[in-house]
Amino acid sequence: MSTHRIECTVNGEPHSADVPASRLLSDFLRDDLHLTGTKRGCETAICGACSVLVDGEVVKSCLLLAVQVAGREITTIEGLAQGDELHPLQASFMECGGLQCGYCTPGMIMASCDLLKNNPEPSIEEVRRGLSGNLCRCTGYTQIVESIMHAAEEINRGN
């Protein structure tokens, strides 16, 4: 099996690796870089558990090959916190009960980062639409939406 040398930045850190041409980004992140916050779910882009940011845009890492991120910047759930300080979305999910089992949480938060970057003051309907590519089997989405709305308020207040 042929491998390709890729260089990319993950959570602000440069990485260089030889990866098989068919290696998925989700597998590269979890297995090679040990960033297990990116979850393997359906592996068909339906559930969104594997969502990460690539160059600031949300993508489902189960649909992207690792070789496609050469020269690009990837942010995973582990890269959102600043040291010991959680990202406002991470803090809001904890505070507002936006997680139950937690499996979908990383993907929900990464999709929400992209949503709030593009729409800092979304309506509830816009949040629901923004999460349409992510599935949760535990919460019924109410607390997830509340968490995102709370985080948007905190971000807009500068907290």
C-alpha cells in the first residue's frame, strides 16, 4: 500500500506523517495523533460525531482523506480550550446539560463553532438548522440548543 507524506497543523501544533492514501482523517486523528475526542460514529457522514474544523470550516472527518489535509489547519474538540479555560461552547454544554452520554458532543460543539462564527446571534431555528447534520440519541436536542444559545450570549458579551 502506498503512503504519502503529509504536513499539517492540528490544534496549533505542526505534524508530519506518512499515511496510506486511503486513510480517513478521522482515523489519522484518533489512531495516529491519539486525539480521541473525534468520534467514529456511522462513518457515512450522517451522524456528525466526527466533525472537526479544517481551515475554520466544519467538515465530517469520516469523509475526508488524511492526504487531503496536507498543508491545512485542523481543529478538534481538544484544540478549543485555551489551557485550562474551556471554550464557551464547552462550558455551556456542561452548564446547560447539553450532553448526556457525550458521544455526539464533540461533533455538536465543532458544528456549533462553525455556526456561531458565521452567525454570532442565531435564532433557535437557525441553531436547529445548523445542527441538522449532527445526530443525538439522548437529549432530544432541547438542552443542546439551549447550550448553544447560552454560549452565543457569552461570546457576544465577551466572556
